[in-house]
Amino acid sequence: MEILPFLLAPFVASLILTGIHAYLGVHVVERGVIFVDLALAQIAALGATVAIVVGMDPHGRGSYWISLGFTFLGAAIFALARTRRGHIPQEAFIGIAYAVASATAILLMSKATGETEHLKDMLVGNILAVSWAEVRKTAILYGAVGIFHYIFRKKFLQISMHHNDSEKLNFNVKFWDFLFYASFGFVVTSSVAIAGVLLVFCYLIVPSVGAMLFADRIGPRLAIGWTMGTLVSALGVILSVKIDTPTGATIVVTFGGVLTLMFFLHLILHHGRHARVLEGATSSRHEV
């Protein structure tokens, strides 16, 4: 009971991450750019590395804005990378950007060996150490991003749900793609500093994939994704205390375990529906 107040801030932070990432995950999965958050996270880390090399405080505002500026540059690249005929997959550009950003960060880190621990903290994250001030700041930022996406939800959903035919839409697709990736960059830059790359990736992808096993429409998928993220966050935090393991890694493993169970449940339900359909078709033929 004494440790519960200590875990409350990390749990609330995980709920905030669930709220925004489960929604963005729907867009990411529909667009087929699964690793875009890893690429943007690495580009943000490259910006932080540049700030460290030039002598800035890795936790200061200047470092944050440089990191965000690099993220916006990545957003522009990803928005422009969509070719008209689609003969080069956008995921290829995302993978290249991730590799180049990673290699450049490694080269720069070799010149700032004394500060690499700060960069490691940004990449790995430590959600257990999140403060209430960070929780409030993150909630305000993600709330603003959520309002922005709600206002322009029709355009974002049109592009994501009809990604291959987006050139036929009657508005500037590349401009709205940039706005999507830029707002996504805001979220990723802040999330990675709190939770680390792996946990952010799980919050983005796993709830959306789990929801797609049972629903096709956006509303039900969001409901399932948010429910899954909330339950897994609570279970992961509790397990990390019970077995004395890192909270972030425990939540990641819990996500994997719950998704596996959901997959087997989907197979059972799908097999049952398929069997009933075959039985009904067979009965109809006998009656005829």
C-alpha cells in the first residue's frame, strides 16, 4: 500500500499515452507505416544529440526545440516521400531515415562521450520516474493534439483510410500529410522522453492491432484499443511491483502476452462462426 502513491503518476502517464497513441495507431496501421514512430523517435534523438554536442543542457528548452525541429524535418520528408504512383513504398523511406539518423547519432555521440547517459535516458526512458509536473504538461500537450485531430478528423481519416487513392481527394494531400506527421512528431518527441522507444511503439501499435482482430469500424476499434491499453497499463504496473522488474519493460511484455491471448480468442471465435456458416449452408442444401 505504501508504494501505490509512488506508482500513481506513472500509471496516469500510461493512461495519457494510451489515449493519444491508440488513436494515432489506427492511422499508422491503416497507412501501413508501422515503424514511423521509431524513425521519428530516432530523428528526435538525433536532434537531442546535436544539442548536446554544441554544449546545450540535454534537459533544457533549447535542446527540446532542436529535437522537435529535427522531428518536423522528418515529418516533411515522410509527407513528401509518398510518390504519385506508389512504386516506392513509403516504409522504405522511413527505414532509410531511421538508419541514417541512428548512424549520425552514433557518430555525434563519439564526440560527446560524457553526455551519452542523457541520450540513453531519452531513448530507453523511465516511466517510473515521471513526475506530476511532467504528467500535467504531457496531458495539456496531448490534449491540444487531440483537439487538433478532432477538428480535422475527416481529412486525416480520408487520407489514412483511402491511402492508395489519396491523390483523387480534392485537397492538398501532402500538406495534410505533413500536418499529421508534425503533430505525430510532437507526441513522439515527448513520449519517448517519458517512456522510451519500445513502450511508445507498443502503445501505438499493439492496441490498434488487437482492436482490428475484433472490429472494422473506427469507433469500436478505438474503444477496444483504449480498454486494452488501460488494462495492460494497470496490469503491467502491478506486475512490476509484485516481481520487482522495470515498469516499462514489464508493460511491453504484458502487451505481448495480452495480444497473444486476444489472437487466440479471435481464432476461436472466427472458427466458431466459420463452422456455423458451413453447418447452415449444409443444412440448406439438404433441405433443397
